[in-house]
Amino acid sequence: MIPFLDLKGINTQHRAELIEACTRVIDSGWYIQGNECKAFDKEFAEYCGAKHAIGVANGLDALILILRAYKEMGVMNDGDEVIVPSNTYIASILAISQNNLVPVLVEPDIQTYLIDSKKIEEKITSKTKAILPVHLYGQICEMDSINALAKKYNLKVIEDSAQSHGAYFGDKRSGNLGDASGFSFYPGKNLGALGDGGAVTTNDDELASVIRALGNYGSHKKYENLYKGVNSRLDEMQAAMLRIKLRYLDEEIIKRREIANYYIENIKNNHIVLPTIGNKDSHVWHLFVIRTSKRDALQAYLSNNGIQTLIHYPIAPHQQNAYKEWNGLNYPISEQIHEKALSLPISGIQTLNDTQIIVDMVNKF
């Protein structure tokens, strides 16, 4: 079986360094908010080109804490609106509603699967306080248009960078394209921990300070609580391992691009719509997503021929029971994507032979 993502194999290639990093943490005797976290925050901020990086427990918390911090700073209040794509993973929307803010869904561009920047302005009201673009599958949204709208209407721009570690837009990387950005280090991400983890990046000193406190029980100094905070901290062990894997992230991206380019150049099947990319040098290919009206049949066919695929994501956010108040709404482009999208295997350790086998099977379908 060709796996969708061989996490064991991905981490085995760094085994000796990861073990050394774990040993270093164990021997330090310091396991929460120590030198590894400080070093990772500094290194990841530098990698993204941002002034600050704040390690947190996971990617959802990263987005929640950004919005929560803006509320503490008086930038947002209960009931304010945040514009978000209608075809994202549910976490992007949960972060908004968990802060008693109102998600306003905007349809994507069917070609790129990214929020359609031309449809944003019509959704802006007097209650709108932010735009939350999601760099889905590893490709950056149209940030020039989004930032121009934000400037025009005095809105914050909060990137959901959970799938876009290392991706460029112009000469800037994801995490440095808006006012703040939330990252996930879930094990399957291009930069994945060996457990949960996340980070916020920003160039805003005050925002960074508030987020650091909020994620640490609302405190900068032990037993002195400025806010009604939470416990959301990247632990030392994950920080140490992420420091190792960050060194190899650009190599991982190059290998993913090679696989994606091979797919695009060699898959020839009229039943399948291949991804559309604006700039092949800026996409980091967290996922390689094709679209087909014969998805279930194709997935079964590939499975029977030893190829594992996944569906990201089978149910659109507005059709989820969690948001049953939206169930009667109509977002046809999102629905089409969620009903037809299928993710092919792609990773930094996938071999050319495996990639050729996948292409051959897809073409034979």
C-alpha cells in the first residue's frame, strides 16, 4: 500500500537528531516555557519574517487567542463580524464563534479553492472587524486585494496559516502577510510536531504581549493575572523537535513541489480537474487536491490498487450539525468542492516510483 502520508518514515529520517533533542529536554529538568520554547519562537519568527512568534498548544488555540487578544485590546467586541471562507476546515470558524464573534462566510474561487477576494467587499458591514483568509492546501490567498480592502475599511487581517508554512506571496512568507497569523504543527502538517502544537506570528508588540499572557493563565508574572486567561502553551519537548524539523522545511517544500509538478504534467484523465496555481514557486503543497464527480469510485479504485487517498473535507461548514443554524443556506461552490475533492498522496519522502504508480493508476481510471 502506498500510504497517503507516512509519518513514521518522515520522522525516522530525523531520528537521531530528534532523540538528541528529546534527551536534551529530559536532561535539562525544565519542561514548560524553557529555553527550547524561547529558541523556537525566535527561530520560527525569523523564518516567517515576523517580529514575534508565540508558541501555543495547537492551531485552533492560535486563532482563538488572536481574536481574544483583540477583544482585550478593545479592537473587537461581542457580536462583531469576521469574514472567513465558506470552504475551510471547521477550526477557522470555531475560533470566531468561540470568541462570541460572528463568522460571515464568503465563497471561494473554484479554480484555487481560496476565498474569492472579489466577493469580500459585498459582505462588509459596520460590524465587520476582520478578514480571516485561509491559505488552504498550501497556497496563499490574494493578499494584495485583501489587505487593500482591510485598509479601506480599517479591518484586521488574520491569516490562517495552518497549511502554508513557508509559502511566499511576493517576497514575504505566510505569517507575515497580515496583522497576525495562526499556525498549526499537527503531525501531518509540512512542519509537524510529534503531538499537538501551534504558534501565533505578528509584528504587533502589544498583540504579542497580550497573547503571551492569555495563553499563560492571563499572566506575564507568576501569580499576577492581568486577564482571565487559559493554559495554551507549546511544551518544551515539542519545541525541541520542531526546531530540528524547521531546519529541513525548505527541503520538504522542494520535494513536495517536485511531486506536485509531476502530477500536473502527467495526469491525463478527463474525469479529473487538477489544481490551479497562481505561482508554482509560492505553493508549498500541504495537500494535492483533485476534483471529480466520480470521487467515491476513484477512491475505491485507487484503494483496491494499493493507493491510499483522503477526503479533505467531506462536509462543508454550513452543513455541519455544529452550525445547524446555517444548514438551510446555500453555498454552491463550497458544496461542489466538498462533494468532489480528493487528496492524492504527497510528502517529502514519497518516491518517484510511487508517484509514477499513482499517476498510472489515476490515468487508467
